Amino acid sequence: MQAVAQQIPCSQNPEMQSAVAVQVPPGGFFPQLVLTQKFRFLHDEIEAGISACREQCEFFLLCGGGCPSNKLAEHGTFRATATAHCELTRRVVAEVVLANLELALASAT
């Protein structure tokens, strides 16, 4: 499941592109951004949030650590873990699917 999470990088949301001074086109790469102190700081903050999700969330493999833009919008920091978006699009869906699977398995036996 880890591979699925990595195929949909939420950190490349259009919302995040407005957070930097240079507009990065989808799939674009600007080496001058990587070398800036601001970029490194933002990268470290996002990674800290992903690590916190990895440690705290049983559904980490479904999303790979959430969407940084949602964390920033809802909590004012990239270091946050759960967001409303996460709750409604990942956790609730996973819990409903798991509950239905358990019911189906129980009735099949």
C-alpha cells in the first residue's frame, strides 16, 4: 500500500505552489528552490508532519502522511497530524470498508 500513497503526492497540490515565491509548474523542478533556507525549512516541517502521522495513525499506509496544504490550512503548521480532510476521505472510508468486510466474513462462516 505504501506504493499507492507515493503515487499521489499531496505535497504537489496547487494550493502549495502559491506558498513559494516562484510558481513551480506541475512536474517542474527548480534547483534554485532546493538550495534555499526557506525551502529546506518547509521540507523539514513537512517531513516532521509525515513522521508524526506514521507514528500515530493506523491508516498511514492509505495516504502516506496526509496533505501538507490541509495541515497548514487547518492547524497553521505542517507538523500537524489528523485533518478534517483526512478524517472524511481516508479514516471514515477505511473504517466503513473494514466494518463491512468484517460483517461479510462473519456471515460467510
